[in-house]
Amino acid sequence: MKIIHTSDWHLGHLLYEYDRTEEHRHFLSQLAGIVREEQPDALVVSGDVFHYSNPSAASQRLFTDALLAIHNACPRMQIVVTAGNHDSSSKLEVASNLWKYAGVSVIGQIERKDGKINLDRHIVEIKGSGGELKGYVAAVPHVFPQNFPALGGDLPRLERQQAFFQTLLDEVAGRNSSGVPVVMTAHLAVTGSDVTGHDEGRGGMEYTDIAVLGTGYDYLALGHIHCPQTLKGGRARYSGSPVAVSFDEDYVHSVSIVELDSHGSIPAIRTVPLATEWPLKVIPDKAVPIEEALELLEAVPDEEKAYIELFVRIADVPPAYCMERANRIVSGKKCRFCRYKWERVSAEQEERLHIIDADKLLTLSPQEVASVYYQDKYGQDMGEDLRVMLDTAVRRVKEAGD
């Protein structure tokens, strides 16, 4: 079974009030192209389709048009979409019955009926062009750990999450007499995962040990963390966000192609990088005074598309009218100025940062150069132990030279 795994589309996201429809449409067009080329058995979208729980009509239309285009790129392919923490589970499911006619299964929530959980709606059979069974997708939407339903008995609330995942996998195992691959989805933060660039928000992020997600799956299609990564063991992966939602997401965005031979086999995973027409740029790489930063902004070519964050060093409060100055500079350019990234240093530090220039470099000792560099890089004085080691190293080099 071959699947394409993607997640965290965040359709409708505004970056510092800039509309990103063009970027999302570009990604979705690329995704349709990848589907057309790969001809997978299934496309799995592991949550956070939308950025806001009440998506605009335009965002919903973008989603609908995209799914239809993706379906047309490979009509036999089945599409499985689950809700993330940003999605409204009920809104995502509004048209779920209609979507079935296009081979799309939308699972926004765990359905409770007459006190029982309908596990059938969470188990999607993936079939080939001839109707043969290729695999299963155990589709689990985002649910807060304390909100998982009890599957019977007086199971403590904190144990219900693990019980749900394992019960679902056991149900799949009972049906899987032919030994086809099993894929499971989850939208959460796994303990130990790389959260680079991810905004943990107020109160931090809630983490789940991967053992809680049970055993019996061959591939765990994760969503929620935006940094693409395969977790230890090779069976669990975050596909990552296809479009960066912050300047801290400084990595290549992609979708994951996963191929599974049979139940129990290790998945073969490869990635397809995604192109972006609107990169997020921090200018420059290292904090500089505001006048120098504004000169760099002025130098951005008029036709260049990019979101810009200026990295500026200040000793006190931000200068007056700094936003107006930056916005005036980009007026008429295609780039979009978003914000300043401030690095505050004391007046003494500011003076030390300017010690080394072309005229003074030769007058400084190696220890002085190292001290200024250390202060510049780490924002604090070099410790005594490190200073002693440096003195010793310099002395030995001199002795060797003599």
C-alpha cells in the first residue's frame, strides 16, 4: 500500500494580517500534481485543515475545490481527513456524507451513540483499482486526553486515551485476516519530538508518550508538530506543515510518501519538497543597528516576494516610528514587512560589539577577540574557567612558536 501523508495545512491563516490564500492554493496545486505522479492508494491528512475553528467561506471553498482536484488527479485513491486541534470537528464533518461519493472519509470527532462508540467510522478500508483490500487506516481525530470516552467499565479518565487507541487497533487486527498494512492517524505532540518552530502557546504544550498510542500499527501518521521528522523506530512520522506559519519554521516543508509491503513490515518513507513563492526571511542573520537593518530592507529587489522580519539590536526601547519607516520603505515593493525581532543589549555590550573593526583588529590580543566574540554570541561574559583555558592555549602556542 502506498499513501501520501500530509497535515497542518492551516488554510485561512493570516501572517501579521497578510492573507495567504495564494500560498495555500500553490501548495494544494503541488499536492494534486504529486498525487497525479505517485498514484497512491490513499491520501492521509492528519489534522489542522483550517487555522481557525470558524473558517471563512473562502477557506472552505478553497478546501472543497482542492479536494475535488486532488480526487480527479487519482480517482481510485481514497482520501482520509481527520480533525486537528485548530479545526471545528462538527464543521469539518458537515458534508462528510457527500464526500463519500468522492472517496473521501472525514472524521472530525469520536461519535457516541446510545452510550457506545461506533468504531466502524474510524476504520477505513483502502482498496485497489480492482476492489482488492490494500490496507486499513485507523483514523483518530484530535481529542484532549481527558476527553476520550470510556469504552466500558469504570476506567479512570486518564487511562481512557490509551484504551481507545488499543481497542481500535485490536478491532482492526481482528478484521485483518489477510495481513495487509495498518496505518493509524493521531494529532498530538509525542514526547521527545522536535518542536522547532512550534508555538507552544500559553501554558506550554501537552505531550503524550508514544506507548500510549498502542501497538498494532505499521505506520503512525502524525499531525500537530510542524517540523517534519521520523520518530525513533521508523514507524511514526510527522509530515510537518506544508506552508510555514511562523519565522521560526526555518526548515524545508514537504509531504511524505509512505510505502508498506505487508502488516509488520517497516515503512519505506521518502519526502517530496514543496516550493514556496513567498519565503519567510529574517534580515540579516545576525542582529544589527536599526539604520543598517533598514538599509538592507531598502536593498530588497522591488519584484521579490517574501515576508520580512528585521533582526535589530537595541539598547533600550524600540525607536519611535520604526514601523512606519519600514512600511514606507516597502511601499511599492512586492515584499511584505511583518515585524522587528529585537535583541536587547546594554550600552556597555553595545560598545564592546563595535570594538573589532579593520583598524583595531591587529591591536587586540587573542583573548580580547575571543572575549568580544563570546559576548556577542552568548550575551554574557566568558567564564573564568574558559578564560584560564584560553590563556593556557595562547601561552602554549607562543611557546611552540618560540
